[in-house]
Amino acid sequence: QVQLVESGGGLVQAGGSLSVSCVASGRTFDRIAMGWFRQAPGKEREFVATISWDSTRTLYADSVKGRFTISRDNAKNTVYLRMNNLKPEDTASYYCAARQTPYPAAIFTTVPDFGSWGRGTQVTVSS
């Protein structure tokens, strides 16, 4: 089991930038694909971005493509999400998720794909 702890959320004005990070512990981080999801009040948890454990593949939701960047540092057991040009509709709790996989370039995009989740960090974008 992988333990995940997010940090870096906060309040930002529309058009601003924010980075969130997630530190993993408990398993070998370089055999784990990572993802970011978000959930707004009254809505289902939705996919934001994912990265393979060798960092060769990434994928983004259409709503964040070109504005968000996912990256990871396996030496630090950390995955990052850099968010630029934030919009009020980006307001949500952001969760990181982990999926163990033997395939270096595998990526995953749905909630059931991931077996470990953090508790989330709140991102609020004011208009």
C-alpha cells in the first residue's frame, strides 16, 4: 500500500498560477504510475492528469490541457501538478492517486484504476 500526502493548495485569483505536490511512501515509487484528480462540491471526482513511472507518457483532461503540467521526481518520491491560467471552474479538492504497475510507460485515467489515494488539498480560484 502506498501512502500519499498532498500539499500546496490555496486561494488564487483567476489567471494566476499554483503548484500542488504529493509525497508518496510505503512502496517503491519508481514502480508506480501517478494521477491527479479533482472533485468539486456536488460533483463526481474527475480525472485531471496522469504520468507514467518512467515519465515518458503524460495525459491531460481536455479542460486543463495547455494550462496544467504534471511531473515527478522519483528520487524524492514526489509528483507535482503545476497549474497556470487558473479559472474559477478549476476550484476543487485535488487528489493524487497511485497505481502499482510493472510497465514503465503505463498510464491510467479512471478512478477505479488507482488503488491508493491522498486526502486532498483545496484549490480555490476567485473571479
